[in-house]
Amino acid sequence: MKEQPAAPTPVILGIDDLRPLPWATRIARTSHEGVQLLQEHRDSLIDELWLDHDLGGDDSIMPVVTLMEEAAFDGRPFRIGTVFVHSANPIGSETVVRSLTRWNYQVRRATA
């Protein structure tokens, strides 16, 4: 009897300045790191992407959101199963949800 190959490990990325996100396979702590992280996974499936709006000081998730919007506008959206927005900032959270939903990303609000 042949053994079934092991299922691939899900790719779960998180962009959050404070939370540990123990289920994430990689975590970025700034928007700059988040943009780099997404670019590293440009041509692969990202099962889940966890986004926090406020990333400390004047930094926010918006450069990452802009990258995702531009990719979708260019006809090459990132391949992401679900984007989870887990920000404690209700206005920032709503902005992210609206922006990404507009470009047909599957977005859900969540608590982390």
C-alpha cells in the first residue's frame, strides 16, 4: 500500500507590530517588512493573510493594501485564500476591508 504524500504546510502570513500570531508561518512587524513578505510570496498561494492596521508610530498597513490593490488593478492579484483584518482600530479596519473587498480579495474581520 502506497503512503499518501504529506499535505503541504499552509502558508499563513501575518503583519502585526505586537501580536505573536503563533499560527502564522511568517510575521512582518512593519509595513516595509510586510511589502517585502508579500513580494517574496508573489507567485505562490498564501492560504491566510492576517493584517493589523496600526503598526506602531506613524506606520500602518496601508502600503501593503496599496500593493495588493495595484496588483489586482494590473490583473495579477495576489493569490490569497482569506485576508483576516484583526485591527483594534475600527475606522482603519473598515478602510482595509472596503479597499480589499473592492478588488475581490476574500476579506473577513477577526480577533487575534
